[in-house]
Amino acid sequence: MEKIWQAQYVRGVPTHIDFEDITLPEALDRTVSKYPQNPALMFEGTTVSYHELAESVARFAAVLRAIGVKPGQRVSLLLPNIVQTPIAIYGALRAGAIVVMHNPRLDDMLLEYQLRDAGSEILIALDVLVPRMMNIRRRTKVKRILSCHIRDYLPYVKKKLFPLVRKELHLETPRDDAVLDFKELLDSREPSTRAHDATMNDTAFILYTSATTGKSKGVELTHANMSKNVQQVRAWFPTFRDGQEIVVACLPFFHVFGLTCALNIGIYYGYANALVPLPTAKSILEAVHNYKVTFLPALPVFYTSIINSPNLKKYNLRSLQGCFSGAAPLPLEIIRSFESLTGAKICEGYGLTECSPTSHINPLGGKTKVGTIGLPLPDTDAKIVDVDNPDVEITSPNVPGELCIRGPQVMKGYVNLPDQTAATLKGGWLFTGDIATVDEEGYFSIVDRKKDLIPSGSTKVYPRDVDEVLFRNPAIVDACTLGVPAQTGGEMVKSYVVVKKGQKLTPADIIDHCTQHLSAEQVPKEVEFIEELPRNAAGKVLRKELRRMHLVRMSTAKPKENKPY
């Protein structure tokens, strides 16, 4: 497909990047040489300079070597965004290890599966999670657990008050030969002057997919993937200044969005990262206000919660120069309210773990099309292919098909899944599984997930088409439509609906509303009210959980009537 989208690039954004072949640890070394005293991390009143960060990273690389970690071995992290997290990530990379990131909120069964799948022998975990991990360890290859305490990097006064204010988080390292104290180990070693000589094609990270529809897959991302995607994102924001920006790290680093667009871009270009371990409207607002943050990469749910915060007027957000939103569509009214409040433009984009993650963003300072994912980044190819015949490329505008991506940010493959890797990476293209369209100017829009298409009669129903109609009802605050097994066989269209407080709706009301705007095949055959949609850490609806809930209802002899909400 001709790269028609390049005509929409704003001034300063190149159509081609002369990529640097520089690994992430090498990028840190370069940043330290340029900005040794600049703040690298800011956490609860503690500031860690780039010189201090680099020294801790070198110490931790020495720790890992001392406990037997060899290049290519997997080191797992189970941490929120605290000071130890960047130290552990870059220390492991400096030692030549592969960093495996896990979501601390996962249940034990999923964590055990991921640890076994990755084959990690070292696990670095927050102290409150260590007792659980000690039990899981026996069923995995994990030999040692390194326990991290939030209090270790708090300012003096906060550290003294911490046991009184947060007793539940004031844990000591268990007396167990398999459990070691992270900070004690760090302080016991001299910095390692020798960094592992990694190549750009070496695997740097394994990150697990969000698994909204099935079992999570481990995605192998190389130093080239991560380094070059950082360079692509930086090129998209040409007004950003090396060594001067401040990023609010409210996106968790265990998710590739936060890892690339907050931590790695910060370290690569000398930005400061204001660490937010538990992202809430209040904690994000305080970080922007206190640290004069200039760049806010965040999920749509974060922007929505900020706008709806009752104490919003207490905070000055005018320091923001650019904002990036991804993972889900952002409502137009939220975009307008936020931009009016801050003067900063929100650029909606798109990515997935398999793309390190970013492939598309709306231009900063150029034409933004709300509801689209924007334009492919420099050196990124994108095309739309027929859902049923992927060898046929769709060249007509606004015709839906599967989105395929090609570029330096595309993954190496899935861990231990050669067949799924071959099915996803074909002919140099990543088949995303997302149904998309592209318009006459090269702006792409996500229509739905290929796996989520619902066979209804002789047609396929796009769940998002139904959801958009549901959102037109002012009494509905949230909704998700999906295909579920019908008692008569096959699949039927079902909608889960969250109603605004104080409002009353019946399933018949919703079906009548949909009948006015949708075809007979698209209208939900069943509506179920729910207090809140289940979501993962990235804000995506867990459709597999909704399907499980439906199957539970089906299994009852006499399903309960879904009464008016």
C-alpha cells in the first residue's frame, strides 16, 4: 500500500529514521555521560539522579552475577512502579539476562503458568507478594526470590512514619535460604564495570499479552524492537527536548505501553520519570502538579478519572506539553474537556505487545481525527487484508479487514509457541487480529477484534457497532457486547450493561433502543446488567470473564431473571 499517510506528518517528523543501533543499557550509559546530575526517578519526595541510577544498575548487575545469573537466563519482575523496578530492569539487562515482566495483580494460577512458561530462576517481587511466591516457587524453576520494600527509597521522615501509616506494607524479608533482601544485596556489592556485550537481535524482554480472550502468550522483544520503537515515538514528538522533559509514569512498567513510552524513552533521552505505583486520579494529579510534568502517556480510563475528579481545580496542569492515549477509544467530550483544562493536546494511538507496542499515533500539532488511531509511525508499514482471504489486500478506503503491520518494532515471536508465531508473523507482516479501516488520507480506525466477530445468521456482527449504539443511551455508562453460546446451539449476541446511578432500565428498554438503530442480526438477544465490567491492568474488558459468567448462568437449571437495574 502506498504510504499516503506520510502527507499528514507534521513538520519535523521524518518519513524515515536513521536508527541508532544502541541497546537500552548503552543508552543509559550515554545519558549518564550527558546528564549525570539530572533527575532520572522521582518517588514520594526522593529524587534519584542519572549518576545514582547508573551506579545502582551496575551494582545490581554485579549482584545477579554473584548469585549465578548467566547471559540469556530469565529474570522475572513482580513489581509496581517503584525505584527498584528500573534498577532491576536495567541491572538485569546489563548482566545479559532477559527481563520477564509480570502483573502483580494476577492470581497465583496465572503467575505460576507464566513463571513456568518463561523458565525464570530469579524472581524480584514486592515484599507483600513474597509469601505467595514462596509457595509458588516450589512448582517452578525459581531458585531465589529478591524481596523489595517500598520504604527503602522513601525520604527519612516518610521512612520513619511508614510502619505507622502503612502497617500492611511494612514487611520484613522472611528468614528463608531462598529469599534475599534486594537493598541489602545492592549495598553489599561494588558496581560492575563490565556490561554484557548484547547484540541488537538478542531478546531483551518477555512480556505477556493481556489475555482478554484466552491464555496469555509470552512475547519476545529484542533490544532492536525496544530501542527502535523508542526512537520512533520520540520522532513523533519533535518539540520534545532531550534532558528536559518530565514524564509521569502512571502506566505500569510491567505493561509494554508504560515500559516504552515512560521508562525507556525517559532513560534514552534523559527525561525524568515521576513514578506512580498506584495510579489513581489523585496520584496522577499530584504528580503532574508537584513535578511540573510535561508528558503524560496514559490509558483512557485515567483521563476520564482525572476530568471527573472532584478536586480537579486544586491542581495546576498547565505544565503538560503533550499527552498520549492508547489501549481503548477516548470519548470526544473527555478529549475536549482535558485539552481545554490543560492546553495540551491528547494524541490517540494504537499498539500491541507484539509491536513493542506503538505503531500508530494521531499527529501532535497536526490534523487529529477523533475515533481513529492516527497514522503509522515513521518506518512502519500498514495494510488491510481480507478477513477470510489474507492474501487479498484491501485497497479501497473505509472497507474493513485485518490490520497487518511491518516495521522494526515487530516482535521476535512467542515463547514456546512456534505454531502461533508462524500464524501471526507471515511474510514479514504481523497479523494483528484487529479489524480496521483506513480512510483516503491514511488515518486508520479499529473496528473490532477478529476473534470477537459474532456469527449471526449469514452475517458477522461487529460488537463495537452494537456498543456504539448502546453508548448513545444517556442512562448507560459502560457496555460490552460479545458472542456467547446459545442454549439452542451456535452463538447469540449478548450485551453486558452498566447503568448510571439513579437511572432505571430494563432489558426490553435496551433491546428496543437497539432495534431503532441496528439490523435484526445485530440487536442483542440477551441483556445482562452488571455493576462493573471486568478489566485488566491496561483497561481492556476481559471478555473471557464475561463469557465465563454467561456459562455459569446457563448451567443453572432455572436462570435468575435479570430484573430492571
